[in-house]
Amino acid sequence: MTAKPTFSFEFYPPKTSAGQEKLGTTFDELNALSPSYFSVTYGAGGSTRERTLDTINMLKKHGATDIAPHISCIGDDKSQIAELLEYYQSIGISRLVALRGDLPSGQVGMGELPFARDLVAFIREQTGDAFYIEVAAYPEMHPQARSFASDVQNLVNKYQAGANAAITQFFFNADSYLYLRDALEKQGIDTQKQPLIAGIMPITSSSSLVRFADSCGADIPRYVRKQLTDFGDDRKAIREFGFEVVYKLCERLIAESVPALHFYTMNKTEPNRKLVKALGLQ
């Protein structure tokens, strides 16, 4: 019998106090499913730093489930990152998602820690094993990578720098995840001990999904794009079709022994809760 994977959820920091209050309710609803942790994103060059910190502190007051802040190296120097690490330790954070991050508009130069592997190494240098560190992975290749082989090597470098696990960009083709997993294994990465976590994006809107996918290089299968276009403004049909697509993707991944699923919630309870329950993960 295939073991069920663990699962987690991602939030982004709301822009308003009303959004923050609503997120607290969403957290309570999803936390009732007993996820492993919640991650909270961090804007380009730390542009949402204060809102990210406010969100983390708010969520910690709502429950005991681990909160994993995103931390990026673009836009911050070593002293700023060291200060942030010290703060996170002081409030009981034990998990981080370490990313290079996007270069803010108008910024020139990559800073003291230009790549995620440099950030991971710096975190280990500063804090030892105080944090469980996750990094980003790209089943369909990072948009700026020279080749698939170089992208795999970059991920291997992040593991070797001290990352415990990697979370993938969202995808809809299970074979792309499995190909990356196999490529890592060939490079000596044991993906059961250093997990490759599958990032899952529920489909609730045609326009926003296409926009996200085009911006990050994720592929939407032609049949999915065609169906979403045909549904037009029929939100109910989009949600039902989208649920079926993502449910079948998760089923395939579970059958292939994926160690964990990470749901990009878009700060919504549904359909994330529905997927967890339908997959029998709770």
C-alpha cells in the first residue's frame, strides 16, 4: 500500500488589515486539517518584508503549527539577513524557505549573496542546524537556466550547501516532476532523505493561472488551456474541471511515492481543503 504524503500550505502576506483578518480565518480552517507547516512568501528584494513579518507573527498566535517564512538574498546584504535570522530564532521559527528571489525593478547588481546556494551556505554558517531549510526546484526548468542539466546541477548545489528539501514550482505534468526526481537521484541525491516536495496549484481561474504560468515558465497542457478558454466566464465549470485536473495529478504523484505536497493556496480555504480531503491526506 502506498504511504500517504505529508502536506503543507503557502500564503502570501495580505496588503490590508481586513485581508490579514481574513487570512487568520483561512489559517484556522486549513490548520484543522493538520498540515506539516505553512509557508509565507517574501516579495522581490524583500519588498513585503514588514507585511511578511506581521503575517508570521499573526499566524503564530493562531496555532502551534510550524510557520516557514520565505527568505531571499536579492536586495539584502549579509548583515540584514543575519539580523532577520536572529529575529526568527528569537520568535521560535525553525523552518525557512531559502530563495534567490527576483531582482526588484531598477536594481543593478546581485548583492553579497547572489544565488540561493550562497544564501543556504550563509544560513548554515550563521545558525548551524537551527533551521530546516527548503529551496526552490523547477520541474520544467527555471526560465533563466542555460539548460536542464545546468538547472539540475544548480539544485544539487543547493542541497550540497545544506538544504534539507526542495519545493517545486507548480506543474501539471507529473512526468516532469518524475524526470527531475530521477535526474537528482542520478546525481547522488536521495530524494527520500532530502525530499523533492511537489508544489501544487489548484485551478480556480483561467486568467490568473495563465498569468502565473507565463511569468514563471510553468507549462499548462494544451488540453487544459483549451478547456479553460472554452469555459469562458463559467466559474463553476472552471472550478469543477480544475479540481479534476489537480486531483488526478496528485493521485498520480501519490502512486509514485511523492514524499509531500505543498499547496499554493492563494490565501483561500477552497479548493485546498477539498483536495486534501478527497485525497485522503487528513
